[in-house]
Amino acid sequence: MIKRAVLIVLILLIITGCWNRKELDQISIATAIGIDKQGEHYDISVQLLNSDEITSSKGVGQRQPVVTLQISSGSTIFESFRKLTTSSPRKILSSHLRVLVLGEELAGEGISKVLDILSRDHELRSDFNILLARNATANDILQVLTPLEKIPANKLYSSLVSSEKNWGVTSNVDLHQLIYDLVDPGKDPVLSSVHIKGDQKKAKSRENLNSVLPPATLEYKSLGVFHKDQFVGWLTDRESKGYNYALSNLQSTIVALPCQAGGKMSIELMSSRSKIKARFVDQQPQAFVNVQAEANIGEIACKLNLNSTYTIQAIEEQLNEEIKQTILDAVGKAKAYRSDIFGFGAALHRSNYKQWNHMKDNWEQAFVDLPVQVTVHARIRRTGSVVESFLDQME
């Protein structure tokens, strides 16, 4: 009996349970956070789940928003977060956060304070996406109701991942990656931008849920460029693709090329791999970008003889030049912003850390004068299930 009692006591000591557990009716789950700066005050917007509506089986015509937005303002970011307790009836749990949206004004003044407080929060994981609000505040972005996804934050997350892989004008950046880019003297960060396409007022109403053609949608635009921790400007869609080509972020996209006889053709890029290297040549830094790509012909809106090897080679040369010029356009814009978003400085550091240490303090100017050589090898693998289009026969 004594042995059994001792064994029971030992088991009770080991199996203690979760001492800090919280029941679902005691917490509010945050899926998205927005941070804006208005003058000297920080505005915090937190998108919280309404669990009762998520499991609701109401008809489409009676669909209700499954999230609610809690807003607070304070002179510091931490104060603003803590003041949320005055309006939220439950403890806010942020460990399931999907996206963080930063306002453009805040980003222009610097985002290091925001990232510092987020990195200190023991409840937060680092795998949430960070976005930049464009032509709207972060608060406006988080108020948009999304018809295809019950939870707007899930829509933002999945659309970002899909857009980066299949179109190439966005970049999937989480907290860990953003901090890594900020502390690296040879790499400046970028963030994907999101804006409200359509009627901003109706975007926040139930009308946006109950219409076949929603009055407003959340749409990703091109990349925002940072110099250190400050937002300095935008890339175009084309330049954003060039950035993703160079950093091997892009898996698939469509490249439109002109035909010599008039009209256009669409090339579907099926895979793309790139390498960035840099080295010192005669004590001067030089950078090299090498891209390998495979593509299919997706659409031909002109007369082309796809049975001809010469025609395929000509299309490949066109495609090579287009990708090369797209990358060079992005490099040119980055130089105009004096922001090394490609990480050429980091590549120099890996190549020759002693020479890099001598010039890293003046890298901003050295980057502007940096020669960048781009080499592209793209191959057409397939021309489609038909070689001669029936459109030629109709003519």
C-alpha cells in the first residue's frame, strides 16, 4: 500500500496539466493586427474571431461577419495594445495571428519599434505575414469583409502565398525574415502592399458579402521598398517581378511578348531558379545574377510557325531579353532609392568579408555605382497540344 501511495503521488507531480490554460469562452482569438500612426499617436486595430458565427449554418442572404474589430490609441505602441483591454471583454490571444498590416505613414517613419515589441511577445509566433497598406490605413484594410473567405485574415494570407508563386509581384515576408533583412547591412527589406479596390465605404458593410459582384475587394499590388527600417517608395508590378526573378521567389507567371508580324503571344513560365553572386574585381565590387527558366507557349495571337526550330529559338531569345530587362529595371529603381533590396552587399560579404568590412560603411553609395550583370537562360519546353492554330485556317 505504501508503494502504491508513493507511486500515485509521483504520478500526480508529473501529470500537472496546463497551469495557465484558458477556456474558449475566456479568450478572443486575434487573426490580424493593423498599426497606424496619426501624429504622435499609434492606432492599433485587432481583428477578432466571432466563433459563434463561424459555426453558424445561416443562409447566404443572412450571412453575418465572423470577425469584429477592436481599436485603441495611445502615445506608445505598448500602451495602445494594453488599452485594448478596456473594450475587449476577453483576453486577446495573439498566437494564431495570420497577418500584420502596417500603415504607410508609420512605415515612412520607421518600423523598428513595432518589430521590437512584437519580437518580445512570448505569445506570438514569427510565421505571420507582414503587409503594407497602400492608399488606405491599416484600419481600413482590416474592416473589409471578404465574400469567399469567412475570415478576412485567411483571405489575405492565402492570396499572398498564391500571388507570389503564380504571378510574382508580391513577396511572402514574415517577422523573422523582416528582422533578418533589417539587421543585415548588405540587404534592405521589401513588403507586399495591399489596397482596397472599389468602394471603400461599401467594403465595410454587409453588402460586400451578399453581392455576386462585391463592391470592393482586397487586392495585392507591387512591393514597397525600405531603406533600413524606413519605407522609401514603391516598385511597379514589372519591377516587382524583376525582384522576384532575381531572388528566385517566383515559380510561375505569364510573360507577354510582341510578335514581329504584329499581335502578341503569352509565355507561361513554369519554373525559375536564380543565383546572386558578387565579388571584387580589381578591388571594385561587381554583382552577377544568373536565371534559369523553363516555359511553355500558352497563347499565340499572331502568325508563327511553331514547327520551326528557328522560331522557337527566336522566342527563347525574346524571353531571355525580357526577363533580363525586367531585372535590370528593378535594379535601377532600387539604386534610385539607394536601397539594396537584392542583397548584393550580403553576397559580397560572403565572397570576401575582409574587403566588405572596409567598405560596408559606404555601401549605400557603392551600391548606386555597382555594375550588375544579368544572364538569363530560358527554354521553351512545350508549345501546347496543337502546333498549328485553327485560327490560321479560319483566315
